[in-house]
Amino acid sequence: MPDTDFIEQLRGRLVELGCPKAHVRRLVREVAEHREDLKQAAVLEGLSGADAESQANAQLGDPIALAEHLMVAVRRSSWLGRHFVVTFSLLPLLAFPVLWLLLMIIELSLGFALGFGWDYKKLHVAAINPVANHHINIALRSMDYAAITLVALLFCWLARRSAVSAKWMVTSCAICSFYALVTYGRVEPHSFTMGFITSTAGIPPIHQCIKATIPLLIAGVFYVFQRRAKHELRRNATA
Amino acid sequence: MKKTNPSFLNGVPELLVLRLLSGREMYGYQIVEAIRTQTREALSFGEGCIYPYLHYLEAEKQVSSRRRDVDGRSRNYYKLTARGRKRLDELTCEWNRVTTGVSLLMEGQHA
């Protein structure tokens, strides 16, 4: 098998398996160098160029199997990859409320500082005014959307980084989506409420439903980008 | 030659790699060859599979890497860090404790 075929097959399979780009680049470069070393060693043993190449290929084995083996090693090399069930199904359940609350507090503090200069009186006056109250609620909803987006992005990024399969990314985003459906923040005259919708009666408000689609959309975008990268690679390999 | 090593050798690759890198900077191929020759082919790393392992050790800050040109070839050389040296000391103590214990038991069986 010519050099380029071996390396391209290795690269292609690594991308197909969802290996992060930085890992693919580095692994492929190092395996290519390793293969070159094996070839040189075989030449020094007295083999011809073609025989040395065949021996190097035999020592490295099937590039597809090697890519799969490398991928297992990449997954096992990180804590997230070794404990992917905990990270992408249990961790979002526990971490989402904490992260969401933390992000909301940061965003609210920023909004309060920039919009009202830390002055509670100004906030109370604005909350009584129906138009200002409406604007505050829109800003609050935007902050809520941003918090949900950031948490979903974090789990998608972790899934990509630890090279786990797409289903785990979708699982964590589905959990985020569920939480997005039941968490809320609202400003009313003289009161600010934030928490979980506990009532099971009726359908959640439309904005809750829109919010719940954000993590699923993010998972979809990540998945599409991954598919496009694979197709691009296949096109380059066949070109 | 066996391509895989028995499961009771979990943790041994880390010890071997750190031990080899404690002597000098090495690249992947050199490490694989050194393990093969210095253990008289009793142990071997699958070709190519050393790299994710080295990346893991680098992420754990036990080794560091740099590109180096030697004889017109550019390669990633790995070397032990202070944390890696500490880990090597721990693993060496653990290994000596285990091998001494196993040796005592084996000698007892033969006695």
C-alpha cells in the first residue's frame, strides 16, 4: 500500500470515529514518522524500498484497525473519555442547575451593574413601569437563553474533546433541553423569581419550549459539522 | 511475538516509558524499540499505540514534548518532567514491593 493510502485511510477512520482535529493531526504525523522509521530500519536490514514498505505496513497492521485502536487509547487517555456514561448522562443532571444558576447570577450582576449602576431604587422604579418591566423581562429571558446555550455548548465541547460518540453529546443536550423546559426567571413589580416549574399541569409556555430546543439545535449543529468534516475528508481522499 | 500484554501488567507501560525517558529524550519509535529490545521481546507496545499514551502522559504533565530536527528528520521528542520523576519514584517503589512479594511467594512454593 503506498504511503499516502495508508496515512489517508488512518486519517479518514480517525475522523469518522469522531477524533478531535488536533488529535488527528498529531497522531497521523507521529504514526507517519514512525512508519518512516520502520521503513528505514528495514532498508538498513538490507530490504529493497518496496519490501521495506511492505514490512513497515505489516508491522503497523491494518490502518483501519490501527485507527480504531488509537481511538480507544485516545478515549481512555482522558477522565471524561473513561467515564463517558457518568460525564454525559449523570453529570448534566447534577451540573446543569449549578452551572445555569451560576451563569444567571453572573449575567444578572452584569445587567444590574450596566443597566442600573447597582442602584436597587432604579430597578424598583423600572419594575413598576410596565414598559420597563417588559424590557427587563426580555433581557432576563435573553440571559436565560444565553445560560442554556453556554451549558449546552460546554457539554458538546467536552464530548468532542473526549472523542466520545455523537449519541453521548445528544444525551447530554437532551438533559439540558429538559432542564431548559422547566427552569425560568421572571421579574414582577417588587419581586424577582427564578427556579423550576414544579407544576405538571398544562403545557409549558411557548418561550420555555423555544428555550428547550436550543440545546438540541446546538447538538444538531455539532453533528452536522462532524458529518461535513467526514464528507470533506472522503472527497479529498478520492480526489 | 505477543502483540498484547497480560492484563496484570496494567500500569507497567507507564513505569517503562517513564524509566526510559528518565535517561534521555526519546521519540515514539525509539521508545517502542527500547522496550522491545531491553525486555528481550518479553514486552511490546503495539506499533503506533504508544502515541496516545505519550499524549496522555503529557496531559498529566509527567512528560513534555518538543519538535527537534536530527539528521534531517523532524520528530516529537519526549522528556521527563519533575512530576514525571516523582511518579517514577512512586511506581518504582510500588514495583519493587510487588516483585519482592511475588518472588518470596514463588520461592516459598519451590522450597
